[in-house]
Amino acid sequence: MSTLSIVSIFERLTPALADLAWRGMLLFAVASSVVMAMTFCRSSAAARHFVWTLAIAASLAIPLVGLVLPAWTMELPLAGRIQQPAPSPADVPLAFAEIDVANLPGRIVTVDSRTVSNSLPQSAATPADDQRPIVSASTDGESADALPWQVIVSIGWALGLVVGLVPLAIGSLSLWRLRRTCRPVTDARCLQMLAELCEQLALNRQVVLKATDRRHIPMTWGIRRPIVLLPREASTWANPRLRAVLLHELAHVQRFDCLTQWIAQLARAVHWFNPLAWVAVRELRREQEQACDDRVLRTGLLAADYAEHLLAVASQRPPYRFATGVALAMARSSRMDRRLQSILDARRNRNALTRIKASATIAAASVLLVPLATATVSFQVQAQELGVQAAAKDNAKSDRQNLNERVAELRRMLVEQYVTAPDEEQVLRGAIQGMVKSLNDPYTEYLPADKLADLQRQMEGKLSGIGAQLDTRDGRIVVITPLEGSPALKAGVQPGDAILGIDDQTTREMKLDDAVKRIVGDTGTKVRLKVRRTSGEVVDLTIERGPIVLRSVSGFARGKDHGWEYLLDREHKIGYLAVSQFGPRTAEEIKEVVAGLQKADLKGLILDLRFSPGGLLQAAYETAQLFLGEGTVVTLRGRDGEDKAWKSNGTKKIGDFPLVVLVGEQTASATEVLAGALKDNDRAVVVGARTFGKGSVQTLVRLNEGEGAIRLTTAFYHSPSGRSIDRRPGQKVWGVDPSDGYFVPMTQEATERLRVRRLQREILGAEASDVSDGSAATTPDAIAKDHGDPQLAAALRTLVARVVSGEFEKVGQSAEAAQEYALRRIDIDLRRAALTRSLEELDREWKLLDQR
């Protein structure tokens, strides 16, 4: 066969592919809508599975039906652009098999097996009805040897078809090899139970029961002579479990699910370019498993018992991925959660599909299939000028200009016509805040110039002032604690001091923000404070302001010199450090602390990331490099969909000591990046609870000088495993989960007490707590009892086990329990928020009623 003949075949195939694409898209869309309606009406899984089966079979039958039955035409308008006036309707038919009027001038457009160029000279004659069809033509400026785009499309589809059929071939080969290694079951109990169940199900086909030690999950395959494969240990199963498994597999045989599976795989290979086809195959598999589950439960087996049997089977190794393309495995752990919920749902409709309903469904599907398979789409081309795209761009630009003019006009009206002269700066800020608020993103915000400066100083970890944490109590501004090494500590400021005056100005009725603004100032300047001690003594202090370096790393307790103690368990040489946030010096601080611990013969480290809201992504990345070898730290995915991976090369690693990471519901943002990197690279065991799920990247976009900036969300974090860290409505997976077997929940009350206790550790001076002399032994039981911290106790217990025995000890619940707990908390929070809004609405109604 010549090359020209092959090209001609592919060119003729392209219209058929386009026809197949829109028909398949419409078919699967209708099927999806029908199934959604059936789900809303609580139809059974067997009924929904039957609808998906018909849709998938119809997607393969459409071309055959279209060849047998006569076609009919459906006209649709199509706006395009042509360079010359279109030929008259008498000369050119309106039934377009395909059209590309938006491409370069000179493109040949196929028209009902004939062609018309969108750049033909006016003197060119259109082909007559009796002319032979033109199947190949070159475009203006293209060589005659160039590969037509129809050929490229057809070759692409053919390659996709071959790739789609590869799993079927590999799966068939896998089952052929498996059939050669498995042996017939000789256990009399199994064979007798199989015979009884076949009689109960009225199954007339001969079923072969085999066993193998190469598969741990039951499987079924075969159409004419089906095979049920059991794991070798099935002979030791109790009768209830064996009966449930055999019932499920025989239900597949009775329903011809293996044949359905083959058809589904073929349909997906043919329609590989159609995302709805992939959805249909996925839903088909899910519904057929639920339908078999329903068949088992209709025999009288309790749902809880069946769920227990199924979970026990699913806990084994998953089936071979390619073999399950042509066979049916009883359980897959990745889909088990939704399936168990369905089994335990007492409200589900578990009825079988009757023959009457099946016949009615087939009749309804035929009514839809015949017109869909025989319809021919005709497009009426509406001529437009060549500059349509340029005009669209001009219109978009004009719309933006009009919007800018409308905003400017509104601002002018407010400034010139409002009853009192407004603050123009305030008007501008309000406009910016309104635009930012329209994004409905809690992390995108407008920062005025003063707040921007505060944020920059905070993120840089350097401030200028006296170095004291302040709060308000009983209307007075009170010192919580002076900071370590600060001018306030050197001047004698003590925790609990009430500030009565600042530079001879009373603080009575003064707001906390105003007091802070008066106290902070440039390095070298002085501020006078009048304070009242907790003893009642009033003293005057003159403090010279200086640079304040905020440390982001702390230990478990303070020593006598008020410095942090980082060695938690002296007997087993286990260190502990907590990160409050990630600033420019965080990685360097951690490196210094670990270096000191290594001099004390460090055997293991607990990295506490609870209550850390995040900070600089660069700082979290640098910290991850201290613990990781080669591997991905985080992947950023922006608006363009491209991934930017941040990797570690192992050159900055500071040691291979065992590492346990503590996380909780307050662990967020860049902190989650570090936790996810250490977990996914198998560098650390993660203990605690699922993290907050703030996985968005904020970029500071500066406005004009003096107008501040916008903190704008520009990308999302993804952990090395590909998991999205950001929590979004309706998602079940977000953040970072504790390692399997290390989920340790804490109540809200216990979490709040722990947070307050950690704040008290920051206090320096007379009211300081948790001061250690280094003599008392720290044990997991003491931490849980005396400090109310079961998560840290669990982390210490498993790390001690690792140091002593060489293996980490599982000290908590499973990863599935962590997910269930997180989803339950979200549900309760949402319901509580809705209830709060309802109560607020009732309060407003009461007030309106009282005002009458």
C-alpha cells in the first residue's frame, strides 16, 4: 500500500473521529445526568450499573448503527470568517462534516465529501455534484509533501487506542500466567459451600474454584467458564467469611460483570480522549461492586458483619493493577472508605434489577441511541470579516477602558458631590479592599503602608524597641514578659508590671495599639515608663530602645539563667525544639541548637511544629534541607498549571539521627510544607493530628509608593507525594496526616490549656514557670500527667523505643482514624457556624420586634 493511500485513509478517518467524539460526549453526558437523577431518587446500585453498562455498550455500537440505518440532518449555526463571499446555497451544500474556518487563509475545508477553499478566487468554479471527492489538498504556502492535520489527528487517536488496549493485553497475560500457577481447590467444605450457593443463586454455569498463594484478595474472571480464585489461606476462614466472599464473587459471575468489564475497557480505549468515558468506566466499577455487596446483604447477612469481613480481606495486599483490568478483585483499599459507608447505610435501596425494569431501560436507551447514531450535524456558516479576532481583542481592551473610566467617574462623584468632603485616601483604600474582597480568598488581603512595614519587620525577625510582650487586663496595659536579651529585661521590667504612663502620658483609656506605637522607636532613643509592680510598688524606668531579634526556636523548659533547655530526655539523649514561626534565621537557629545537642551525644530529636502558623517558604525550605538528603521538598502549582519543584540535594544535611515531628490542627502554611517533606521522604515519623490545610502561596504585590501592598495568592503547595496541602470546600484530603499508627487526638480544652502553658514558658522573671535545674528525669508518663501533653508523651515514647530497640513503636491510631476525625471536626465546625448564624439572625429579629 502506497504512502498516498495511507494518508488518504487517515484523512477519511478524521471526520469519523469527529463524529464519534461529539456523539460519545453527548451520550455519556446524558448517562451521567440520568444516573445523578437516579441517585437523588435512591435507585439501587444494580439499576445505576445497568444504565452505565448500556451507555458504554452504546458508545461502541453507535458507528455500527449509523452504518445500517438512514441518516437525518440537524442544522446548527456556526460563526466563522471567510476572505471572500460564500458560494451560493445552490453551489455548496450546508452539511459540513468538519470545518476549520478560524485557521490560516487557504485552508481546505471538507464539505460532504467535497471541498471548498476559504480563499478561493472569485473566478474559481465550485465542484459539481457529480465530481469525485477531493481527499487531499495542500494549503497556500505549504508544500504538497506536508503531512495534513487530518493525518496527525488520526494517528494520534490510533496511538491512544493502542495505549488503551495495552492494559487489557498485559492483564490477559497476567491471568494466563496466574491460571498456570494456581491449583483447583480440594477442600470439601469450600466445594460444598460453592455448590450450595450456586444452587441458591440459580447459577447454571460451571464455576471453577481455584486457590493460589500469589494473590491475597479473591478474584473472578472468565465469561464462558468463570474462575473464582481464592487465597490459599481461605481454607482457614470461618464459614461466615468464606460464605460472604463466595457470595460476592458468584454475584459477579451471575451478573456477567467480567464481560461488562471487557466492554468498558474497550470503550475507554476507543474514547480515550473523552474525559466522560473515563468517569463512566470508574463509576461502572464502583456500582458493580456495590451491586454485588447488595446481593450479599439480601441473603440476610448483617451489614456490620459483612463490612468486617470485607475490611479484613481488603487489608491484604492490593491486586495486580493490570490483572484487574480484565478480572474483578473483591476489594481495593483505595476505594474502601466510600464502599463501607454504603454497606453500613441502612437507608440504601438494595433491590435487584427486575426484568421489567431492565426491558424498559433498554427500550428507552434505544429511543435515544437510534437518533443519536443517525443524526448528521450541519453547520450554517455566517460570514464575518477577517479581523474578527482583532475586533474581539479590541472589544476586550475597550471594556477594560470603560471599566476604568467608570471607576474613575464614581470616585470623582464621591469626592465632589458627597455631602461632606470625604478622605480621598480612605476612598482609595476602600476601593482596593472591595476588589480584594471580591476574590473570596481569606488569605488575599490589602496591607496599608503601616501594616506592610510591621509585617516586613516581623518577617525579618528584627524590631526596634524595648522588647516586651504586652496585653490588656482590667483596662490596664500589662507586661506579659520581657524578651530574652532585650532592653526591657536589662532595665528590670518584670512579668505582670502594669504600665501606668508612657513619657509622662497616662495609659488610662489608651488602646493597646496606641501604647505599642508610643513604646517602639528607633535604636538609641529612650522611653520613660511608669509601672506598678504586682506588689503595688510604683517605679519609673528609663529604657534605651535597641534592636530586638525575635527567636523562632525554643526548648521544652528554661534553665536557671532563663536560657532554653533543648535536651528533653537526658538518659536517652533525646532533644526537643519547637518552632514558633519560620523567619529568615529559623534554619540557622535550628542548626545551632542541633549542633549543641550533637556535642551532647544526640540520639534522637523531636521537632515540635504545633501552633506554628507558617512564615517564609524559603525558611521552611532551608530547614528541610538540614534534615533531608536528595529529594523533593515541595511543589508549587500556579495559575498556568505548571509545577515548580523545590528540591534538596543533601549537601546541607546535618545528621541522620532519628526524627519525630509533632503536628496538630494549628500547624499551617510553610510549617505544613516542612512536615509533608519530612514525612513523604521517609525522614521522620509524624505524630499528632491532621494539620490545618493552609496550602496557598502569598506574594506581596507592592502598590505605588506609600499605598502599601496586596498579599495575593499566586500558587498552591503540593507535598512530594503530590497531595494538595490546601483545604478546599468538599475535599476529604488536605494538609499533612500523622503517620499510620501515630494519630494522637487532643480535645479543644486540652489544646487550649497546652497553648496557655507554652505561652507561660516564654515568661522571664518572677512569674516564670517550667524552670528546670536539669536534675529531674523527663518521662512520657510525666509529660502526659504533669504537663497535659499526650502528643509529646507519645512522641517521646516512640523515640525512646527507637533508641533502645532500633524500631519505632506505634503509639496512636491509624491514618484512616485521623482522616475520619478531621472530617468529623470539619462537619461539626460547619454545623456550629450555621447554628451561630441562625442564633444571630434570631437575635436581630428579636431586636426588630422589640423596636416596634
